[in-house]
Amino acid sequence: MSKNQKSRAKAEQAKGKLKETAGRAVGNERLTAEGRAEKTKGDARQAKEKIKDVFKG
């Protein structure tokens, strides 16, 4: 997995988790949903990069 894409995936996951937690803390469902979506996007990016690595090797 390229380091840039890996770090980008981790950043998206962390940012999403933070938004989701903040949204829950203040009762903002929209922020919670945005955070969940961003975290999922990071998970998908990480999975895509792992699949690429499997086929490279």
C-alpha cells in the first residue's frame, strides 16, 4: 500500500470517528452521520489499497 494512500485512509478514519463522537456528544445527528460516512470512506480506501497490495505481490 502506498504510504500516501495509507495515511490518507487512516486520517479519514480518525476524522470520521471524531466527527461521529462529537455529533453524539452534542446530539447532532447530521454530524454523527457525516462522521460515520467519512469513517466508512476511510475503511473502503484502506481495503482497496490492501487488495492492490495482494495483486502486486
